[in-house]
Amino acid sequence: MAGPETDAQFHFTVIKKHFNSHTLTGRMNCVLATHRNTVLTVLYFKLRSKKTPAGKVT
């Protein structure tokens, strides 16, 4: 039968259960994790404290 695969066809354990390329839910989790990581990286670099150079006197 040609159609979308169901979760019952695949037996995954641990992290493969949530991040796999065989199911729509698994693909969605991979995309969401990638987007979250990108956003957190950008926020980290934007919000981290900016130190002034110690030797600069005007």
C-alpha cells in the first residue's frame, strides 16, 4: 500500500525515537531543534556582556 508510513512500522529507541527521518514527527523535531539552536546562539552573542579594553585611556 502506497502512503505515509506509520510509527508502528519502525521500532526506534531512546533519541532515535524523537529525531528520525522516517516520520513527520521526527522530521519536525529535527527542524525545531535546529531552529532553537540557531536562535539561542544568536541570543547568546547579542546579550553577552561586552568588556571594554583595559588599556585604553582617553
